[in-house]
Amino acid sequence: MSTLPVIAAVDGSDGSLRALDWAVDAARRHRAPLTVVHVRHDLAWTHPGAPVVLPPPAEEDPVLSDARARLAELADAPDAQYVALDGAPAVFLPELGAEAGLLVLGTRGRGGFVGLLLGSHSIAAAQNADCPVVVVPPPGRQAADPLPQEPGPRVVVGLKVDSPDDAVLDLAFTEAALRGARLQAVAAYPWPVQDWSPPGELVPVIIRQGDLAGETRALAEGFLAPHRARHPDVRADVVPVPGDAAGALVASSPGAELTLVGRHRRRLLAPAPMLGSVTHAVLLHAASPVAVVSPAPAGV
């Protein structure tokens, strides 16, 4: 990441304060400045003709004051600035991504109902921001069937061997290097293989699962090779998994410092940015913070 700031979106909720803590740590690791932003969408309204009540300036904003006090308690807090914006968070938060190295927020803020797994503002930022968006989950989130893992710090990345994205892998290796962590590349392959033979014809399936897993591993190793060359100190393990990519990533997330997934690349018939079903499921259910990375520009 460059010297672009790490931006933490806060609204005074417990989730946003956890996101602020994560952003502080990320700014330290990346040696980047920190920007704390409160997008105020609950503006007071009055009857026609009554005086307009303006929100307080940034230096008097209670949400930013609490964030400032939280950082003041840290001995090695990064350089930070505090910004108050008035408007719709779903609009402002993605726009902040144009000026950020990372945008960090909680799964949901003060709005929404109890039990809501992912708020609309988090979805809007993850779907539309130009920079990587990190969504920090609530404490205690559990995966249904966590996979056993060896001890030590670990970063997880989803790797699509049919359409790999260097932007996702580059950030995954960078985060693993900064954390002294092992990188776990989860590569899913289709299984069982569907037989699409014409009706009435019996065509035996000759693909063996072991062969498909081996081909998936070989492809993944090839995609990781240039990143390994740039980060020789990062141990990167390929984990081929059959079938459900989202389930494998969620099962790998407990204990991970970060899980990284890509966003769909814009296509001719789908020009709007899309999260994709795997990314959306990981955001909903992963037990670790999740980084959603926008695809590298075509041809890069």
C-alpha cells in the first residue's frame, strides 16, 4: 500500500469502534496516516419556517470526540485527522475509497435491526469503493464447521484458478508479510463433476477427484509464483477444496487475522460492480475481518 491513508468509518456504535481499533493497527503496520470519518446522515429536521439546526463542526462532533479520546490512550497511535461529513453513508463511504489505501468499517452501525448480519452501508462500500474495504465482524462469530489449523498467525485468501486476480493476491501477500503470517490460498474446484451427456446416452465420467485437485493445485501454484518471488519470507500454502468456495473460506476464517476475497470484474452484460455470491457469503459469515478487493484494471 502507498502512503494513502487508512480510513476508519465510525458512527459511535460498538462495531465501528472495533473497526477503528483494526484501522489503527493497519495504519501502524502500513506506516500510513489514519483518517477517522463520521458520515452524519441523521440530520435534525424542523417545521417549515423554523430555524435550521446545523450539526456541530468536526472538532465538536461527539462521535469523533470519542474516537479522538480512544486514540489518545494509545502510546503509539498513528498520525490521525478527523473528518465529519453530512449526507448518505451509502454514497459517501464508497467515494472515500478514491482517496484511501484501505477503508475499514464494522458489519453494521447504529441503524438496522437486532440480528442484522451485514448493514447496507457495509455492502455499499464493499461493492463500490475503489480501494480494498475491510469489514470487521462482531466478536464471538463462529463458523459452523471450522477446519483444523496449525498454530501461528494466518491470512486466508480465496483464489479462483479460472479467473485469478493479482490485486487480491498482491494485498494478501502484503498483509501476510506485514503480520509475519502464513498465507493460506483456498482454491475451490467443481465436484462432483456434472455429466451433461445427451438424454439417453450413457457417457462414463472419467475425471477423478484426485486428478482435478492436483490440476487445481498446479494452476494455483503457478499464479502464486510471482508473488512468492516478491515476498520470499511469506510461506504460502495452497489448499484445493471440492465444491463450495464460500463454505471453505468461512470454515478457514476462525483464528485468521484477515480473509481476502475479490469483487467481480465488470463485464459487458454486467457493467455495474458486483460482490458475487461467494464474497457476499464470506462477508456474512466469516469469523475474521474480511477484505474485499476490487479487481485489477483489465490488462494489468
